[in-house]
Amino acid sequence: MFKLTKDKRPLSAISGEERQELINYMEGTRDSTGCCYVNFPGSYLIYYALTIQVFQLLRRIEHRGYVRIVEIGTARGMFSLVVAKAIRKYAASFRDVQVVTMDPYDPTISEGVAVSEDHLGHFLRQVRKDGQSDLILPMIGRSDQVSKVWRQPIHFLFVDGDHSAAGVRRDVETWLPHLAPGFPVLLHDYTSLPEVKQEVHSLFKDSDDIKELYYNERVTSGVWGFKEPRYE
């Protein structure tokens, strides 16, 4: 059985000034994305902080080349937009970095937040407005469809797609094998949706890949962990 640990240490990587900058940015995107994220900024601070940790790990192993961060469940796209900001600031020395984000944008099959092509349009306009088109690669399709054609390791996996038990299992089982050892997976809505929590426990109860998951309900409803073996 994996260990569940309350933890807020990743947030120590972000200065108070950076936190306020992110909150101001999220408030500023309200009109273009159709949602005010400033009401629950904690999750986005975790995304930013874990991205910093990814690049700290990559520097330790002297890796400056190909880096891929993958999001399952784009919706309005704030994860990708916030992570791209961290990349601009902390990964200037890396040669090939990209945020790959996927969503079928089909409201008839969504089990979480209902998404549509309108959300995709808002997101793409914000990407262009922020000048992030070189960093963010949106893909339209389900996680298992995209995984079938994926051939490279990834360095950060964010699971926030279909929130049904079957959807969570599909997302994790098709993408965790692509995650490089030592790097993080973040699973959203673990503490807020019982079916997500139950499926996470079922997936990792006998897992050799994830031995410990971290949570902090004051910051985010998600849990995060690092794929084994971890770097010391």
C-alpha cells in the first residue's frame, strides 16, 4: 500500500512576489478564459511549484534537452498557461521544452467539468495573447488515443480528465508508463471526489511505481507523487 503524507514543501519554492504575480495573472485572464481562477489559486501554485521542481531535478542529472510536460484534460487551459510561465522563468537553458495538453472537447463524453469547442477557442486565444504558442501544444483527443502514438518519455504528468473511475484508470494506465523515473504525477480532485480517491487507492495499492502520495487540502484537492526509483 502506498503511503499518504500531508505536505506543503513544494510551495516553498515560490516567493511571495511570484504568488501574487500568478494570482494577478489568473484574475487578468477571467474575460478570455471564461472563468475566474483567482477564487482557488492554490492548485495553480502547486502546478507552478512542481514545474520548478521538475527543472531542478533535470539540472541535477545534467539533462538540458528534450522535456515534455503532459496534461490530460485541458478544459479552459489554465494549467498549461501557468506552467508555461514557470518554464519561461526557470528553463531558459533547456533546448526543447513543451507542454502537451489534450482534451476531446466533447461534452457528451465529459465526466468532469463540461467542456466544449468554446472553451478551446478561449484557451487558444489566451495562448496567442501570452505569446506561448511555441511552448504549448494542444491536442484534441482522448488520453488513450494520444498515448498510442506517443514515443518519448515525459517529465510531469497531470491527470485532470474524465473524473469517472474508469476514466481515471484509463488516464493513469495509459500515461504513467511514459513518465520518467523520479518525476512527478499530479492527480486532481482526489480529496473532493470520492470516486477519484477510491480509484487512486485501487491503482496504487500494490504499485511499484508510486510508493508515496502527498496532499495538502489547504492548497489543492489533488495529490502528487514521484515515480520510482526516486532521486536522492
